[in-house]
Amino acid sequence: MKKFIYQAFLMALAMMTLVVSCTEDDGMIHTQVTPVQALYSPDNNAFFNLGAQSSVAFEWQAALAADNGVVLYEVVFDLEDGDFSEPVYVMPADGRGLQRRLSLPFAELNSIAQLAGIGPEERGRLKWTVRSSKGINVQPSEVSRVIEVLRPAGFPAPDELYLTGTATEAGDSVDEAILMKRIGTNSFEVFTRLNSGTYQFIDRKSENAFSFYVEGDRLRSEGITEFQGEEGIYRIRLNFSGGTVQMHTIEKMELWFAPDGVFLFELPYDQAGVWLEENRTIAFKQESWGRDERYKFRLSVRDSNGQPQEEWFGSSNADNQRPTADTNASYWYMLPTSDDRWNHSFKFQTEVDNSPVDIRVIFNAEVSNYTHQITIR
């Protein structure tokens, strides 16, 4: 009897093992897909000028799944002589990998070309293919195509940009690098003092940061700039889309007092994109209707050719009320305006009249908008 029970137990155990084995085999079958057999577009050796505002569509034949379910796709990019074992870039297809298509803006393809070592204003070739899977058991296609691209002069803009080097206020310590202000999707600027030495731009505070340098009025990658100008205050603007550089010499920042139609004084440059005039007494002008207190600022600059220019900064409002302690910080934001004597002027708060004050103008990345502060002593 015991022998019969033992034999029955062994038979049941064997059946359970068989069921589990079959279930596991069926599960693995459900993850099987075929490789993509054909690529549809773009044509082999297609050429793209990445400086245009456009995109390219990568399309391919559907792979087959053993369970007739969905298939995931990813497009793989490599050097022309690569074998995709260490690809330059991998990107899921549209629809989070579910579609047989990848719509790639030229800006993103430009970034991939950069990773492949193709320089700005250079032509280069990239090879691409498609991998299919269920998330596991990835199947590389045996077919591939090549595209040729011409990169624009610019670079993909980094998330952040810093200025560093012996020619800068902060010196060549990466930890002290000066954060530049983003003034557009692909543009940065900084106001700073430059003297003899070298400088460069880096995308992060790291010894392994990607760097940029200036060559004439062009932005180049991976290098250092030797500062050739006179010591002074400069505004440096970088446009990554076009790979261009603008450098303006800052001659002076002045306070314009509208009631008298004169500049009351020049604000000395302090440091880190800040101009500071301390302990100045401001007296409003007496008019028949009251005391007038309107003011704004003028920045005098010279372009790279030495031509003088004036830039006026004032309020976003054509007319203002006197601010108080409760006035929103946006009141003091300094926006480009005209040289109109009255319009878009700020007004001092009442307590400033006949009082000594400190006036600070802040043009750096530490503030959300360029602004100024009036502090009563």
C-alpha cells in the first residue's frame, strides 16, 4: 500500500514538473519576435542639411510576434563602419516604441551627428538599423542603411553654461566658474571683467566638462581662448544655433534723472555682473504739482568694431506709481526701452527723497530677470 502511494506521489510530481516546464516554454515563446526584414525610408545614402528647420522620418517593415501581439522597436545609429555592437545612439520609435516609424527633428539628428564625431560645418555619414523585441529577446535587423548629413555651424545648446579661466573674474578654478544667463532657447550671455589670460566656456562644473572657445566671431568646441583685448568690462553673447559670438565692451552704466534731463552719476562696476553706487543722496525735483522722481538707466557699449552704441533700460510700464515696501519685485526689472525722456521711467519710493541710498544694478544669472535695488541707508 505504501509502495502504491509513493508511486502515485512520484507520478503527480512528474506531471506538475511537466506542466510548469510547458508553461515556462509557452511564456518564452510569447516573447519571441522576428527581426525587421526591410527598411523603407529614408533611402540609402540620402543627404540632409541639418541647418534647415525640418525633420526626417525613419520607417521600416513590421516584425512578427509569436503571440500576434505588439512589437517594440528602437532605431540604432552607428558610425558608417560600425557593427552596432557599441552604437553611437539608440532611440525608441514613435509612440514609446510601438510604431514602425521614428520622426526625428534635425536638431536631434544634429546631436547624434555630434556624438558620432562629425564637427560643425562638416559632412559625415551615419549608419542606422532597427531592433525589435518584446522588451526582452531583442532581435537586431540584418539590414541597415547609411545617411549623409551636413551639420550647421552651431551646436546643440547645453542645459547650463559657465565661463572660466585665468582671464576671468573668478579665475581658472572650475568650482568658481561663472554661471551664464540663458537669454533664449539657444543663447547665453554674461557681463564680466576680462584681463590678460585665457578663458573658455564649459557645460558643467567638472574637470570632464565639454568646453567651447572663441575663434574670431565663431564658437568652436573643445579648446581655450587667449584673450587679446584690453582689460575691461565685457558682455559676451553666445548663440549656439548659429555658432556665433558677440563681444561688446561696456563703457559705463549711468542713472538718468528725467525731471532735469541729465545723468546724475555713473555707477561703478563692482563684480559678477553688478554695478554699485553707494551713499548717494537723491533729491527729487520740485514742480508746481509736486516732486518729480522719475529715472532710468543708460548702458554705453562699443561693438567688436569699436562703434559706440546706447542701450536704455527702464520699466515695463509707460507710467508708474511710487513703489512701497509691498511692491512686487518685478517692478524693478530692467527691460530694454527707448531714450524717451519720460516714458517707461521708474519712480523712487517717497522715502528716498533727500536721503542717502545705495543703488545696485544686477545683470547676472543669479536673478530671474535683470533688475536693480535701491537701499536707503
